[in-house]
Amino acid sequence: MSKTYIPAGYAPLLNLYDTQKAIGLLNRVFEDTLCGNLHLRRVSAPLFVEAASGLNDDLNGVERPVSFDVPAAQREAQVVHSLAKWKRMALYNYHFPVGEGLVTDMNAIRRDEIPDNLHSIYVDQWDWEKVIAPRDRNLNYLKATVQRIVDAIADTQRTLQSVFPQLSVLPQISTSLSCVTTQELEDKYPELTPKEREDAWVKEHPTTLLMQIGGALKSGQPHDGRAPDYDDWQLNGDILLWDELLGRAFEISSMGIRVDAAALDRQLTTAGCDDRRQLTFHKLLLEGKLPLTIGGGIGQSRMSMILLGKAHIGEVQASTWDDETIQVCGDAGIILL
């Protein structure tokens, strides 16, 4: 059964050609604004990495990467899930100073993703990473960074609406940031599922930083999965926006202050992933050789969805869809790219 939801009476605010123009403008404006707000420089990034490097993002630990052999190099390569660990190695190799960072276009294939309005097997996002000082490894620094990202989103929306007045009917992105932990949500809504808790909270707090994702809560279950070797589970978070069109919380970014040696040591053991300690990335980190960083991914297609008032991610990116999704969207007059 298709997981696609079509809001009653939905009609795109922009035609197909204007949608393409708006996506291009959005990407340019947001990236430039983000770089200014966070002191980032653009770099090139890989589509695939060596499997043995340990650089691929393991997400929740069950997703299978797309792998292929490279006979000329006698290596096995994996299409990236994200660049969470690659970015930190790049900052190390490029000798970025404290207070500066990088941003890049990340294109990934997540073959085990279950497509719906917000999810596709193709993932496109701005991946960014920034070198920080030891004193910056705290929640206040995380919150201040998120505020700058939210401000960049709101600035981008204002630019888009000045160029495409049709978009002015959309709700304005609130720059008033609400911060809440996953444990606080469980305490407040013990009878709800994690996603239902997000919806209940974000409906009342339309721009939210949901913090401390990955570790077990008092119930014994984590709010959501998080790989143990990039975010510090006590210093991370998701940026959630309320999508009035779909009537749900909308994750626009997964990010956090990254693990230091102590946090990596602790989380590898907690997650039962001690075998990763011998991988190049993990050895460098455990030896204290990699810079301390903060970073995350910001969904490009999701940003286009919420700022252009789109109901389905297939309206703003080209991917592969099941027959039912194609049929449901076609019946509703939705053009999948």
C-alpha cells in the first residue's frame, strides 16, 4: 500500500518551470547565507568511499550501502549514506583552523529507505562541518549554531517570496527556537510513539531543536537510532519544523557536536560496535588526532518542499518510485520529476 498522503484540495503554488527556477535560487541563496552565518567554505566531496576506510555513515546500523568493486584499484567501494565522518577527515587533511568549516553537496543512495512524502532512496543535502575549540563542546554552543541555521532558512524564504509572490501565502518560518530533549518528550507524552511525540510538540512549537538522540531513555528504548561514531548523543539534535500542509513535524536537519575520544569510546561499547576501533577513522579519533567539530546535514529537497509548499518530495527531486505512489500522485495531478 502506498504511504503517500495527498492533502485535500492540494495544488502546487508554482508550475513545473517556475519550480525548477525556484529550486536553483533557493540552493544558491541558502548556501551563501549559511556560509556567511557559520563561516564555511565550499569544497568538493566524494560520491563513494572505500569500504575499509570506515568513513561511510552507518545511519541506524541496518541500512545496506550500495557497494561495487573497483578492479583497477583492487578495492571495494560504497556509495555514501552521508558524509558525516568524511567531512571530519577533510577538515583534518585540509588543516582548517578553529572557527571555520566546510560545506558541500552530498548525494547519496539509501536503498533500504521506505519512500513516502518525505523519503526517497535518493538523498541530497548540504553537508557541513566546522572545527571548534574544546570549550565549545556544550549545549549552548549547539543551540547558538542551530539559531544561525534557522535564521538562514528564514532569510532564504523571504528572498524566495520576493521573487515568487505566489509563495507568500505559506506560513513564515519562525525564528523563535524551542529546545527540548528526547527524555523530556517521553516524560510529557509517555503514551505516544516517538514520532507522535514530535508531532505533538512541534505543532505547538513550530521551530524546534530536539536534542539528545541515540541513547536509551528511561523506558529503555532510544527515541531514534543514531550511529555511535559521529554525533555525541548528549550534544546532538534534529531541527524540526511544522509543516502545515502535511500536518506533521518535518525534520530539516540532523546535526550535532561530534564525538571526542571519550564519547566515541563510550558509544562504541554501548552500541556493540567495538570492532570499528581498528578502522582508520576511528583509530585517529581515539588517538586524539582529529579536530573537534560540529556538523550536520540539511536536506536540499526537504528545504525545497517546505519553502515552495510542495506535498511530495518527488515534486522537487528525480528518483525512483513504486507503482502505487506513481498512481496516487498522477491521480492528484502531482508531477513527479
